[in-house]
Amino acid sequence: MAVLESDALRKVFTPDPRYSERERDAFYRQMVWVGALLVGHGVPVLFDATGNRRAYREMARQQIPRFMEVYVDTPSGTCVARDPKGIYRQARQGRASTVPGIQSEYEPPEHADLTIHGDRESPEAAAARLIAKLIEKEYL
């Protein structure tokens, strides 16, 4: 399995990121292209990215057979409390201006394949539900 982690890919695709809408559009096109390429070669892919626009996730759904959208529904207060990268702190200090869910809109999925409640489920319980869904869909 390949984990396509947005922060790592951003260093390659956009070494001096500005997080503008135009740049995000290009970044997600590139990320989905890499994912589709890997899947085409038989490598399962996990996208570790916010994907704040439905259009980004729909693009992946259209290009990747057996795509599954997992929505980690977590209140912003919980995200702020768990902020390991300091992104929310930077947004509140004015050092970041395009954080999804704060200054940039986050469009929740209309029909996620699985919703995980980040404030009410343990990581172990969420992982078990994810694996069960993958088995149900015959992806595992």
C-alpha cells in the first residue's frame, strides 16, 4: 500500500506553497493522478489529505476504480486541541490564512462511504470499522 501524504507531496509539487485556490486545484489534480497511476499498477492507495472541496474527492472517485471516501467528522474544537502541527494556532495568530474549516471552506461529503466521528471513536474502533467496510465492499 502507498500512503500519499499531502504535506510530503506538497514539498515536491509546490516547494513554496501559497495554498491559493489555483494552487490547491493543481495540487489535488497531481495527487489524484499519482494515486490513479499507482492503482493502475496494482498498488492500493490511501490519500492522507484534507481534500476540502467535493470536486477534489469526486475527481479521485472518477479516476480510481474501487474508490472509497472516508469522512473523519471531527468538531473544530477537537481539531484545535489535537493540533500536532500547530496549524490552527498559526491561523489564530494570523500566520496562516487558508486553513480549511477556519479561513477556507470545507465542503463535507454528501455521500461518504464511511463516516468516522473523531471526537467519539477511539482510533482502534475507527480502524476496525474501516476494515469492516473494506471487507464489505470486497476491497480486502
